[in-house]
Amino acid sequence: MHRLHPDRPSIAVELTQPGGPSTHFAIAADHPTLLGALLAAGADLPSSCRNGSCRACLSQVQSGQISHVIDWPSLSAQERSDGYCLPCVARATSPRLVLRTGCLFES
Ligand code: FES
């Protein structure tokens, strides 16, 4: 697990991928975006536009909470209801988060 300064509040993030192992990261609680924080922590996540439009980073919240930092990320109401998010324009808002990543590329 990536380590932050012990005095800095952090969020524990577990990333799961279909057919792959889970990976664990600690990101700063005051991160600007989930994608940026996870990439800085060493995660390998798909991304492209980083503005919430291309959906390359599409992920699904398995547990924990996020909020999007823009009003209209490229998600349908049903996808939002099903827990999908775009980490490039989202922040984690709970102390622990489990995200299923690579959802755009699932068959
Ligand atoms: S990288 Fe394009 S929507 Fe997240």
C-alpha cells in the first residue's frame, strides 16, 4: 500500500478488476480528484480526457461514497443509480472506498 505522511488525513482505497487481484492505496483526504490521487499513488487506471466526457475511467463503487466535482459527468441516471462513477471528476467522501475499475472495457 502506498503510504502518505502519517499526520495527513487519508482515505483507504481498494481497486478491484475483473479477473485480477485487488490493489490497495492510501490517498490524501483532500485530493482534487480520485483519478489524479490514485495515479499519483501508483495505480494503473485507464483514462483519457480527464474531464468526465470520454468514460475511459468508468468505475463502479462497491462500498464507500464518492461525489462528482462537475454537475453533469458522462453518466446516465441509471448508471449513477447503479453506483458507476468517473474517477477523473470525482472525489472519495468516505474514509474507505472500494472501486471496481475498467468497467468500460468489460464485455
Ligand atoms: S478519463 Fe475521460 S471520463 Fe474519465
